[in-house]
Amino acid sequence: MDTAGLTPQEAARTALRAGLPLESDRHEAVAATANHIHSVIATLRELDFRDTPPATSFMAVTAVTAVTTGQGDTDAAV
Amino acid sequence: MQPYELSLADAARAVAAGELSPVELTDSVLERIESVEARLQAYVTVAAESARKAAARAEQEIARGRLRGPLHGIPMGLKDLIDAAGLPTTASSRVRADHVADGDSAVAARLSAAGAVLLGKTHTHEFAYGLTTPQTRNAHDHSRVAGGSSGGSAVAVAAGEATFALGTDTGGSIRVPAALNGVVGLKPTYGLISRQGVTSLSWSLDHVGPLTRTVRDAELVLAALDGRDRREPGGVSAVPESGDLTGLRVGVPRNYYFERVSPEVEESVRRAIGQLQELGAELVEVEIPMTRYIQAVQWGLMVPEATSYHEGTLRSTPDLYAADVRILLEAGEFVSAGDYLRAQRARTLMRDAWAQMLGRVDVIVAPSVPMTAVESGQDSVRWADGTVEAVSDSYVRLSAPANITGVPALTLPVGRDHAGMPIGMQLMGRPLDEATVLRAGRAYEVAAARSDAGAGQLAPVAA
């Protein structure tokens, strides 16, 4: 969903859909903050990602396995 | 000089030589807390009794010839996002009013194993979601912000209320308050230090690291946190004191890092860069890549991750959050999965572009923050080009790239502005190459100590 120009009423409805009931006196401020965040993040739509994967990492080796094999206790790399 | 004024390295040397006992040192720091804490508000919780007991245990062990290492018997503070068994982890929030940690975080366990003495838990901007830490006052000027979110840790170290402290850094939360209070802060490489038992703001951007009075001290704490002190019993390899930087390629950004920066900050940092050159470093101009997308990536990752972390309590106890944090968490519900994935993909591009840049230089040098500590309550700053920027956006702007790319980043004090407020310089290096970043910082620190009052001085807070 595109949140550009989200109105207070749309913010209330969308929040409710996410399981977050907003009191009526918060609709306007939350919509304004959401719109500001969107205006910043939307810049990323300019990029041509081609085959670039997300930087999130998945490690099949769990911490439990790492402990049993004596591997380090640091977290996953970026 | 009182024991609370000693740097970690000097205190460790005195303890090892039998000239200072951990009990004397801890008592001195606790007395310092008693005399200045009412004005500074660096701590959420001070655990004086357990600290004195831990110091007494350290003293007995050392007397029996069982010195564990440089942190043995050294009093320190933990940011109140970091679990320590039996103490509340409040995150400086009413949401966590009844919390008690049932175990040590990985870093608290490491420090405990190294023999460090836990003084208490230091204030954070609520749940680390902010850059000012409003409960705490700047150690150099109580009318100004402490910086955040590790404001309590920075102020405690700056004012002699802890010999060192730990903080967390998601967009600059170690480096910003360290710079604003005139201390050293290190954000290590992403993933180097365990975050187990540390309350998250944003899993993919969070880092744990030390705040200290000198670069040398940061190196000592890092060694305990990443386990080098265990692998190398008998001593952590010291950064050479000679300070010769011949052969070191220092990248000086031609874009981004010196834009919308106060003239006094730029002047101090450029003077410090000149000092690095005098020490033998080769200065290389570099172009910082993808700067247009830094804030978008930072927000695209942090905002939805923070909202996800707080999903339950935002619905069950929303009124317990401070207003500034609550609205960000609520607005984070509107960031789509597509937005988040674009941020993660852009992060891949940015990380790769930085790796290319760091193939040509060993470290990158820049201001840590664009301006010194602002007055409490100031919301925005107007720059010479006419633009107006939120204070929080300004403080995070020069720190965020190292969180996104995961590279190690150090801040150290390099001067003062006209009002006497500290100015910080940032050194960033290749992933897992903390040694080079620390070497450059230490060389500057040693050289600067010869020419002025030197590193490790406390903020002038009257007792």
C-alpha cells in the first residue's frame, strides 16, 4: 500500500487493520509522522536494484549448534 | 589526583602495582557519584552495596596473586538496555518499571569474568529511540543535552562517575553522546560483540561498545568484550606508543561529512587531520557513495524493526511510552514490507560501495557530529545554506553510515568550541579492522597529549 498523502482517517483504518486501535485524537499526528517517514524512505524507489539481494542474513546454524561445535558467540554478520 | 579521575589504563596499572586497591577506587567513584549525580542524572540505578562487595572480592583475589587482567577491580556502568542479573533493565521507560533481569547479558558476563565492578545502570533515551537522553545533563554544561541514546554512560565517564561504561549504537548512540561530552566511544564492527541480553532498538543496526576517557581504554574494554583477553592471557597487545602512522592511508571525504557542519567543528577536525598527516599518514581524498540514500536506508530499517520489537507493549500499555517515542512506534506500522526490503537491498549496495572505497584507504576520517551539544529543548538547527534540520536528524547524520555498513567507528575528542563544548572526530575502518582504527586514534591522542592538556581529562563538574 502506498501511504503517500495518508489522511488521518486512512491512518486510523490502516492502524486498526494492523491490530493497533488509535484514539481519535492521535489520528492526525500519526498520519503526519507516517507521511514524513514515507517521504524519506520513498527515495529508495529511485534505485535500480537488478539482482541485488536484501542484506538480511539467514544462518542455518543455530546458536545451539554453534555452542556444541565450539564456535563463537557473536551474532550474524551483515 | 583522586582515584575517580584515573583513566582505566592508569587505574589498572596502579591496581596491578599494588598502589591502589579496587576498594579505594570503587569508593572514590561512588563518592563522586554522590557528589555530582543530583545535577547530572547519569544513572537510573546505583548498586553501591553490591559494587563494594565486588570490589572487596577483587581486592582479595588480587592480594592472593590472582589478577585477572586490566579490568579486574575497575568500576563501570552499563547502559540500562543491557541486562545484569538481579537488576532492573528499565530502558529508562515506564513500560519496564517492574522489570528485573534474570541473568547477565553476554557482555555483562564477559565484564564480570574480567573482574570489572558494576556500579549501576546508566540512563538511555527511552528504549534508545532518540538522540538527546532528556533525563541526563551534559557533563560540561548542565543546560545542554547529554546526547544519546547512551547519554548516561557518556556523562558518567566524562564526570568521573564511572571509569568506563558500555553503550549501544544504532545510528550513533555511542558516538554522539561521547562526542558531545568529550569522551571516547567505539562502535565495533556489526556482529563482533554479542547483543544477547541487550534490549533491541533495531536488530540489524544495533551494536554494543565501550565509552571511555582514552582510546587506549577503549582498546582494553574491547579486548574483554570480544574475548581477546582470554585468548591472550597475560596481556592484550598494546597499540604502539610511538604513534608513527607512516604508510597509513587516511581517506578524507570530499562530500557529505563536511557539509552542513559548524565552522568550529570543521576547523578542529581538519586540524586533527593535519596532525595525522604530521604523524606520517597519507591523506587521500575519497567520494562517499550513495549519500542521497543514507537517511532512507537508516529509517527504512530502524523504523519498522523498532515497531516490530514493541508490537505487544504498544498495544497493551501505549500510555506508558514518552510521547516522542510512542508516535514513532505507531507511525512505524505504516512502513510496508516492500519499503523494508528496498532498504535492505539498498544496504547491500551501500555496503559493497563502501568496501570498494575502503579498498583504497585504511581509515576514513570525519567529524563525529555536525555541531556541539545544543541547549536542552532546542528542536532544530539552521545551517549556513538556509536549510533547517531537526536536531536529532543532525546528530545521527554523520554516524548512520557506519551502522548501515557495519564498519567499526571510533570517536575521540579533538577540541572545543567557543563555549568550551567538546568536538569529536570520527575514524572508520574496514570491517573487523578495529586495530587500525584504534591505532590511528591512539596516535592522535598521544600526539595531542604532548601539545595540550591531553586525553582523559574529566569534565569540570564541581563536587
